[in-house]
Amino acid sequence: MPAKVNIECCTACGSCAEECPVGAITVEIYAVVNEDECIECGACETACPDNCIKVE
């Protein structure tokens, strides 16, 4: 499954978008994952300082 962002804790810091190797994440009010582009690598999950992203 593609990465899922918990919008309740996301601070829109952009760390996940910076680490995404395919550019599947945009940051506005919170991070948004383009599920069609996500390759489920987990880089965003590791990069998130608030543990708001999970790849299952």
C-alpha cells in the first residue's frame, strides 16, 4: 500500500518530500502522497521527524 500521512500530526516540514526518490509527495497544509506515483520504499516514513507517515 502507498504511504499514508496522518494529517493530525503532520507539520508540513517537507522532510518526506525531500527524501522521496520519485517525487510522489507534495506539501501544502500537510504532506500529500500521490498514490499512483508512490513506490512504497519507506524513505518518507524514515524521514518524518514526527512519525506521521506509515507505509504498510
